[in-house]
Amino acid sequence: MYDSFNTLKNDCLLCRRCGLCEGRTTVVFGTGNENSNILFIGEGPGEQEDLRAEPFVGRSGKLLDLYLNGIGLDRKKNIYIANIVKCRPPQNRDPLPQEQEECLFWLREQVRLMRPKIIVCLGRISAAKLISPQFKVTVDHGVFYDKKGILMMGTFHPAALLRDPRKKEDALEDFLKLKEQLEKIKAAQN
Ligand code: URA
């Protein structure tokens, strides 16, 4: 158990808990404001993320930023972004269950220290791991589940939106629901 994000990050950067460490350039620990209420969780770093040590910096990251900015969120200011696995899987394959499980150690600590009020899972892998193994993005997207006091919602992975732009409207609705939830939280705090 860690008592600061910095010590957690320092140890995480040295991680060799699974085989993904062999092929990585960098560990993509996460980015943003760790004191914010809201945590976005993707699947794992791709090529650009592995090179730049930051999540969602490729094409799908640019699209994610559009959705975020559209509801007043900014990765540098008022959210935090991380992934289920912090090292790039070879050829961008899905992270294996054992890799996800090992890496969850770090994400659990991030969540424990951050104590976010809302977690948004970007895509199937993240939602299946954190919300329910049965999670189906096309059916269950945009629904908020209360898990031990944290509201959890799954939506489309931005890469899926790039592949199939017909899903963009549904994704926009999910982000508008998220905005509503954030406003409720703000109102309750005042
Ligand atoms: N896809 C993800 O799930 N995470 C990233 O950081 C980049 C692409």
C-alpha cells in the first residue's frame, strides 16, 4: 500500500510483474490531475503511447480529447487517464487475462489514492475487467453502476468510433450523461 502517487509511480516505472515489460519502451503510468473526481480507463498503450509515456496520444486520443472538451473536461486539468495495462502489448493485441490481473495491482492503488467519484471505462476490455465480465458495450454503454460508492460507466473505445463512426452519436449521449452526473456531484458539494 502506497501513501503517495509519486512513490507509486516510481515503483510502477520499474515493474516486471508480467512479460509485457520485455517489449516496452516506457511504462505508461497515467496522465492528468490525480486530485480530480473522475478517472478514465482505457485498455493499454499503443505504439505512440509507448514512445511518449502518455495514454491516448494517437488518433484515438485526439478523438477522445474532442469528446472530453465538449463537456468541459481537459486531460491536463480536471480528469485523470490511465489504462488496464501500463505496457504496450505486442502488435497491439488484447492484453491477456494474466497481464491484466498483474497490472491491476497498480490501478487499484491509483484508485485507492485518488478516490474518484466516477470511473469511465473506455471500451470492452476495460469495462469487462472493472464493471462486469458480461459487459457488452453496444448494450450496456452509458449506464452508471454504483460500485462501492464509485459510479462506473462504460462507453465506446475511441478507436471503435474511428472504425465505425455510426457509433459516435451514442458515444456523445454517454458523454452528455457523464456531464449530468458531474453537475449533480458539483451541486451536492456546494
Ligand atoms: N488505446 C488505449 O486503450 N489506451 C491508450 O492509451 C491508447 C490507445
